[in-house]
Amino acid sequence: MSFDFEKVLTFGASGTIGSYIDFGSRPTHAECDITDADAVEEVVARYKPSAIILLAGATDMTRTEAEPAYAYELNVRGTYNVARAARSHGAVMVYASTSRVFKGNKPDPYTEDDLPEPETHYGRTKHIGEIITATLVPKHIIARTSWVFGGKIQNDTKFYGKVFQQLQSGQSEIVGLNDVHGSPTYGKDYIAAIKTLMSEGNFGTFHVANLGIATRYDLASAMALQIKPDAVVRAVGRSFFPTGSPLPTNESIASKHITLRPWQEALVEYLNEEC
Ligand SMILES: NC(=O)c1ccc[n+]([C@@H]2O[C@H](COP(=O)([O-])OP(=O)(O)OC[C@H]3O[C@@H](n4cnc5c(N)ncnc54)[C@H](OP(=O)(O)O)[C@@H]3O)[C@@H](O)[C@H]2O)c1
């Protein structure tokens, strides 16, 4: 089945994952604020998309935990506005969700069969966003991911950007947590997987992550190997970094339907080709 990606409308295309959207209409935040229901309806009515990808949301987890209203405004109200417009215009909706919908204490990677039990405002609001999407939009794809790398690394103020900056500036020792596990995922592979699901008309909830699990220590070590092989990477435990919210011990996900390449291969490609 052929799918016309020029008829896709994406909210949040200027972000990390959105930087791999090279098709369709991509209104900026300034052109359409998803928390403004009238603005969302106007944009959707204008473009008449066959599908809407929602990447825009509250992604600053320090802020979502300090300001729950910020998380609810974007991830709940914003998602509701987009889902309502998708429904009324008969569009497919793709909702980018997160492994943070899970409690984070399972010994193995979470699969699509596990029940969400979020512990944070971020996780709860993303879970509510999933429920809104699934309830309002008959043809939906909920694509959960985790620990995404991609886009301009200089714009990344989180883990990958910080480690890159530390290694580039010649810092001889960097630290990485070795007691929190996740599924590193290349934004480029995530978008490719979503495109496949869309073109196959495959709807439902999916885990979309590169193969394998890692700790931040594993990731920092893999990055050092590419950027500054003589850097010392030191493993530390969760108590080393004070955070505003409890960190889960396991954010890794696996899919019963989708297999992407190993994260190590994807990370090397990202560092060599984009950084
Ligand atoms: N990155 C990850 O590791 C990860 C993991 C799991 C799930 N996800 C989910 O994947 C999605 C995309 O993540 P990301 O890391 O690519 O996010 P990001 O880099 O923070 O980008 C967010 C995007 O949303 C836009 N945006 C923010 N507020 C908006 C508003 N009120 N109205 C319209 N647009 C708005 C931003 O535009 P401006 O910059 O102009 O405001 C930006 O384009 C999010 O829903 C996130 O929950 C991400």
C-alpha cells in the first residue's frame, strides 16, 4: 500500500525526533501552539492531513516535576486538542510516547503487554495523552520510545549533548550512571519505523527502540570510544546526581512487533555522520 507522506501534518518537527521529518506540513510552535484549540483546528482544517504526527509536548522532565501544570497543559490539553482535530477531520494520529509510562522496576525490558503505571508527572501526563489518543482517534499509532539521540547535538542540553561537550572540550574524566537501564534510540530509526507502520496501516500501541539495553555509563563509554578514546569514563550510582524526581531503575523497552538495529551501530552512525 502506498502512503502519501506529503499529506502528513507534524507538530513538534523542530525538536530532536522531529529533525528527521522531511515530509509533509510542519507548522512551527510560533505558527501553532498545540495548547490553543482554535489554532490547532484552524491548521488542521487548512492542511486537511490524512495523518497527524504529534511530537510536540512537555519534554523537560526537571520542569514537568517542578511545574505539573506545565506537563498537563502540553501533554494533556495539547494532546486533546490535536486528537479532537484528528478525529473530526478523519485523520490517522501518531502519538510519540515514552517508556516513562511504566513504573520502572521490572527486571526485564517492558513490552507492549505490560501495564502502564507511571510514577512522575511527565509519565502520568504522557499516559493520559495515550488514553486520549486511543479513545478519540480510531486509527492511531502510539509509539513509545526511550533515551533518544539525534538532531543537532549542540542543541541537546541533556545527556548526549553534555557528554559530547565534555569529550570535545578535552575533559579527561566523565561519569555515567551504571544502575539505571534504558533503550537508546536513534531519532532517525524511530521516524523510519513510524513511516513503516503508517504505510502498512498498522495501528495500535508499539515500542520503538533500537535493540539492546544500556546504562548511561555504557553510552558515555561508547561515545568516548568514538570521540576521545583516552578519556576515563567512571561508573557512578544514582545517588551521585541529585534529581527532582525519583529515577526508575529500568526504562528499557522491547517490542513484540518491531526490531530495529542495535543501539551501538545506530549511535556510531549518528556520531560519525551528524556530529
Ligand atoms: N527525546 C526522548 O528521549 C524521548 C523519549 C520518549 C518519548 N519522547 C517523546 O517524543 C516527543 C518528541 O520528543 P523530542 O525529544 O523530539 O522533543 P523536543 O526536542 O523537546 O521537541 C519538542 C518540540 O515540540 C515543540 N513544542 C513545544 N511546545 C509546543 C507547543 N505548545 N505547541 C507547539 N509546539 C510545541 C517544540 O518547538 P519549540 O522548540 O519551538 O518550542 C519542539 O519542536 C515528545 O512528545 C516526547 O514526550 C521523547
